[in-house]
Amino acid sequence: MRSFTSAATLDDALAALGTGARPVAGGTDLVVGARQGKAPLPDAIVAIDRIESLTHLDDSGGGLRLGALVTHEAIVASEVVRARFTALADASAIVGSHATRANGTIGGNVMNASPAMDTGGPLLCLGATATLRSAAGERSLSLDDLWSGPGATTAAPDELFVSIDVPAPADGTGSAYVRLEYRRQMEIAVVGATAAVTLAGGAISDARVAITALAPTIRRVAEAEEALVGGDGGDADVAAAARAAAEGAVPISDVRASADYRTAMAEVVARRAIAAAITRAGGGDVPIPASDALYGA
Amino acid sequence: MKTDATLTVNGTDYPIEIDPHLSLLKAVRDEIGLTGSKEGCDDSECGACMMLLDGRPVNSCSYLAMQAVGKQVTTVEGLAGDEEVGALQGEFLQQGGVQCGFCTPGMLVSATALLRRNPTPTEDEVRLALAGNLCRCTGYGGIVKAVMETAAGHVAELPSPPVHEARATPHHAG
């Protein structure tokens, strides 16, 4: 029998999950997925979109804490995110359309666990930690430990994603997320890449590179990061890192692109993301979203 | 099993009985009978179903009607208020922004959401805001111009409604 309840509090939501209900926030993935035949809508639905305690974007501690219900619209509007967690702003700025960004939440985006979703690479490169809660308690885990495959997570059915924490980036850090797209809105990444680099005394002291829509889960590529650390971020290092990122790809062929095309484009998109992150780390300007700004670069 | 729910659409409360899986679009079209919003792709790709939810745009085909309870839903029928044709709608007519008309309700709602948040958009901002709305007639030029002209404060001078008596005395080419 179908049922629908709207949770007023987090405890209400957790109790409903404990009896087998599934959560809906903005509905932008859940309802569309059901229509496409990916997974039918669950019989018992608990709407969590009115739980006020999950709506906060908190940047007071230097780091960033996003409640599960923070929308992409709110992320892009945050001056702190734009200035210090820039790759995340690049990503949220291009999720879906203005309607998707007004309703779609960071919690839904992370827990949908699509290997092509936009905010995943930035969150991974910026070292984010997700917090899940059930009636029995709370646990925090890295995104590598959360995502277990395309559309799959290690969260138990009675656990709700409540927030994600992103630590304060080191001084001299710049980041960027770039995707290849066929359409400017209502698009997901054909391939995508994220880079976060820290410059200290003219050299790269830390580098993180992640690839999107190029493997069963969004993942960092250690070889690409190693190609950058210790160097000056010049063109040769950027090219070598981009090649390494592409070599880390194990893409599929689907309706959106062939595996060969994805592999070829991985290097291009990774190069743009790495170069943009280095530019930003050095204080240079790359407009948000970087994808638009770097078209054809 | 159906559930009692009250949806508030264009300022009016509509008590209806709906299946918990029903989309907002289907509730508004089939249960309430406001058919201005269109179902195109039913997949959030085309934007023909665009409504405002507490003032922000939503693809109503991909939003559960039950989640809209207690929120203000605005459809194309509610955009002009008491006017027969609002300023934006007038510009769509003036600029030829309407061809087959199927995308028009969604275009008008998306453009309204943009103009409320950004009353003086650039052309690129208009194109980006409307990029989630597809026009299969490809009449984007007139649509974008209509939004730009509305933003510039232009008020369309619309022709008088067609005189239907004319049909009785058709012209005959000599």
C-alpha cells in the first residue's frame, strides 16, 4: 500500500526510515529515475524537505558544513563557497537547470551516487566527510567509503545523510571543476574532472585530481596528483597530469558517449580543470562556472 | 490508495484526492483542471511543465504533488494576475515568441522566475535561464527578445482581437 508522510523533525524522518520508508527531498533524481524505469518509486515515502535543521549552510568554523537539504542554488550563492571551495561552486552552478538547482539538494546529489554527478569530484578533492544518522546513532565516513558503485552506497536503509563537512583548504589553494557537456542546462557530465592544488613558494605542495563519468564511481587519480606535486604548475606538468588522469579512466560506452571518446576527452577536460585550479591558486580569475569559461580552451 | 490533500494554486485552495505517487503536473492538470502547464518529456528535460513553487521554478512532472501541500504553486494561468495578458506575455505575442505554443507556458514561467530574481539580465543570462526549456519550433530568437524587451520596460502594443465576422466574407483573389 502506498503511503506518504512529511517529516517535521529529523527524529520523525529517522523513525519512518526505520519502518522501511524511503526519503525524498527535491525529488529531482527520485521521481525522474522512477519514470525512466531505473527504480520504481518506493511504496512508503517520507518527505524530508521541511526539516529545518537540515537546511543550514555553515561556514563559521573556516570549513564548510552543508546540511542535507542545502540546495545547489544556495551553494552557488554563497560567497564563501565561491571564494574558497570554488570547484564546488563550479559544480553546483551547472547542476540541471535553474529549476533543478532551486529544488535539488546536496544530500540527494551525494546519495544518488551517480558516477556522473557534478558535486562529487569537488567534494572528494576538498576532502569532504559525510555524516549519516539512524535512530541508533551517527557515523561519519569519507566519500570513497560511502560510494560503492554506480548508484550504490554503503548507507544502510535506515540511515539518512544529514550533512557533509568540508575542511578549510590550506592558504594558497585553488580548485576547479570542468565537465564536457552537450547542452548548457539539464545536462550531466559526459566526462568531468576536478582539480584542487595548493601553491607554496611558487611550487605545488599539494594536488588532488578526480575524474567524473570515467569510472564506476568518481575517484581520485594518484598518478595525476604525483605528476603535479613539487613542480611549478607549468604547461608540461599540467599536460603530464592530464595524461595520467586519462590513463586512470575506465569508462563505459552508453547513449551519451563511447568509451573511446570519453577517454580522449578525459585528457582535455582534466587539463582544463588542472590549469584553472592552478590559475585560481595563484590568485588569477577564472569565472564560475569554469566549464563555460574554459569552453574551447 | 488515494490521500486527501489541498493544493494552493494561483492563490486558490483545491481540496483533492490523490495517489501519493502522482506528480504535481498531473495533479494540477488532471485533478484540478488547469491545463496550461504541459507534459512534454515527463523527464525534466523539456521544461514545458515548469511551475513556480513558493516563487522558485520547479519541473512539476518530477515533483510529487504531496510535497506541494502548504506551498504556493503558480502556473502560467496565474502569471498575469487580473490582467488578461501580462507584460511578458504581451511581448511574447509582439516579438513572435509563440509559434506552436506548446513550450510557451514553461518559457513564460521560467522567464518570470528569472526576471523576479534578476530584473535586468544580459542576453546570455536569459538564454541560460531558458536553456532548460526546449522549443521544438526553434523559435528561440523571438522568445529571448521578448524577455529582453520586458526587462527593458517595453510594453507591447497588441493588435485588437481578430474580428471573427471577417470569416463570413472571405477575400477572393481576382
